[in-house]
Amino acid sequence: MKVRLVQNGIFTTIEDTLQMLIPPDNGFYWIDADVNDLEMLQPLFQLHELAVEDTLSEEEQRPKIEIYDSHYFIVINSIRYDDEEIFLRALNIFLFKHAIITVTPRKINEIRSIKPILWEEEVNSADRFLYHLVDIVVDNYFSVGDRIEVKIEKLEEDILVHTKKSHLNEIIGLRSEILWLKKMLVPQKDVIWTLNKKELRLIDDQLQKYFSDIYENAVKITETFETFRDLVSNLREAYQASVANRANEIMRIFTALTTIFMPLTIITGIYGMNFDFMPELQTKYGYFSVLGFMVLTGTSMFYFFKKKDWF
């Protein structure tokens, strides 16, 4: 656990944990904790037991905001896109008037990214810290969305050029991830709407208006991933169409080959009959004549089908 006194964007590390209980004359305290620190933080800050229970739970938490007497409990999801997989990391926030506690089961990039922003913007209150943190989290969804869009475009190109069985697994996996992510985006959008519209005494009225920009971005993200779901569905249709076309092409080739060998089979069948009186069998060049005729017939039919683009 790291405790920092933030004053106009300048950090001062606090060693005495009891000091963070006393509101500072200027600035606020930022407690960057993990789940193991809640055992100590709960009695000190009177954290609501239900909020602590949700933070300690290993089950996936939906984004939400819960309002208690002395603090707010906010859950939002940070997003990562590693090794072609989407990961959501729960970010649990306890907001007080003079302090903010961030609890993450795993380290997330947004916590590191916010430090230079606090310094640059000279942040001096916990609610402004919350604003910038939520803003960074939402902005990261755009970068992940861009990478997913690139993946969809590349997958579409690969399917059109050369369809593979592995493409279907990629499509199904991507579709399930997008659907799962959409289920989390809707409640997260509602959380931001609450921060924007509802009267919250721990958030300055003037600052609340800035959450409207974040809410608009959250709406855009939700719409973007709705579009991705449709695009992935189109990919599946393109895959099925490509497989069907490939099967038709193979059947067309087999049909052409069968047609070519049909007259040759008839000729060999006729001259394979065991009759004594077949004049052609007695000619000196009969064998070579029939063989040449078969080659000429097969070659002519091959070039005919090739001209029709059957090969």
C-alpha cells in the first residue's frame, strides 16, 4: 500500500498511515492499495462491509456505484488487449471528501498513467482525481477498439484470399469476447451517467459537467462494439460463403475431369471387348491412331474447360 498526499499535482509520500485520517489543509490523500490492505483500511475509514465484500470477491464484478454516508464505492473495468485476447481488470474506488482509495486485484496501466496527468493538471481534490482516472479508463477502450477493428479487417482479408478452418475458431472467439465485453459496457455507461447527472455531494457541481464528455465517449464505445458484433457476424457469413464457393469450385473441377475421361473410357471400353472381327485391331498403326485420338480428345476438352475458367 502506498499513501500519497497530493497537493496541486505534487506527490508527498506519507509514512504514518494514521495521518491520512486527518483532512489536510490543502490537497487530498491517495491510497493505492491491494485487496490485502482492506483488512487495515476498513476499520480506519469505516468502509461499508458490502463494498469490502465485493472488492474481495473473486467473482467478476459489474461496474456500479453505491452511495454510503461517508463515502462512495465505485467499480469500473479497465481494459487490456494482450496476445489477441481481451482482458477486463476491476478497478475498485472508495471516494471520500479528503481522500480516495484505489484497490486493484491486479496492477493496471491506468494507475501509472494518471500520475503525470495529476501533475500537469495540478489536481488538488479527490473528485478531480476520480474524473481523470475514469477518463483514462474510458479512453483506453478506444485504443483497444482500434486494434480490434484492425483484426477484423485482417481476418476478413484472409478469409477472402485463403479460407482456413482456423478462421472459424477465430471468428467464434472474437464474437464471444465482444458480446461479453458489451455486457460490461452498458452498466459502466450507467455509472458514468450517474456521475454526470445525479446530485452527488462528494463531487463538485462544476466538475460533474465534465463527466458528460466521458459519458458521450462511453456511448460511442458502446455503439462501436455493437458495430463490431455486426461485423463479426458478417465475417461468419463471408466464411461460410467462401467455404461453399470453394466446395463448388472443387466439384466443378471434378465434373470437368469426369467429362474429359468419359469419352476416353468409352473408347477404351469399345476396344477392350473380346471380339474376333474388329477391323481396326488388324491395322498396322491402329493402336497409335486410337491412342493419338484419345490424347487429342482429352487435350481439346481440357483447353475448352480451361477457356471456360473451370480449371
